[in-house]
Amino acid sequence: MKFNWGTGIVIALVSFIGFIMYFVITMSTSNNYSHDLVTEKYYQKELNFQNEINAKKNAAALKNKVTIKKTTKGLKIELPKDFTSKEIKGKVFLYRPSNKQLDFEIPFSISKTYLLVPEERLLDGRWNIDISWRYKKTEYLVKEKIVY
């Protein structure tokens, strides 16, 4: 068989197509490359974005800010001390960017103005924390990124 330019071009094209197909099949079937959206209800959440902006502004206007501290028992989230704890209704959502199975939400059920997230629920690494609460008909929202 004679090897000429036409044969070389055909072999190069077939090799390139095979190379691309290998990566397409590998990427689409491997669990190592499965990436999810930040949230499943992305578009519904987008509709409430202005409310989120207003809640962030309300939280930024507070004299005493929300503090997040790492303790031996876990993650301590302290709300402003001038709030009455019985009137606080809200939740803390912890989002792990690298693994959505580790995401969880804790509703506020506090007798003091702080909430303790147990250490066994938190793995080392980066976490996004959304603290949203309502106090006297005013919405507040604090978003933080921490490395635990």
C-alpha cells in the first residue's frame, strides 16, 4: 500500500475524531466530571433576587453585625444582641460548593441570640453560609464564605 498525502490526511482526521469522541464519552459518563447547578430552582430564585438585595441592605445597616466563630463544639453564629431571641424566625443554610450532598439547612430554634452548628456536621474545607431571618416584620440576610 502506498502512503500519500490523501491517506495521511484521512488517518489524521480519523485519529482526531476518535480522540475527540473518547473525551466526549469520558466526560459525559464519568462521575468525576459531574457538576450541578448551584441550586435546582435557579429561575424561581432569580425572581426573588430584589427581596434578597433588600434583606442584605437591612443586615448591613445593623449597628451590631452577625458574627461567625469557630469553637471547639462547632460553628457559633451570633446574631445582634439587641434582638429579642423569641421574635427571631429564620434559618441557616450551609452550602458546600464541592459536594451538594453535604448541603444542609438548620431552622432557628434559639433561646439566646446565637446558634451552634455541631462540628460533626461540618467537614474541613470551604463553606458558603446564608443566614436569613425575620425580626419584627423585617427581613435580614447575611452571606459569608468560610473555610472550616
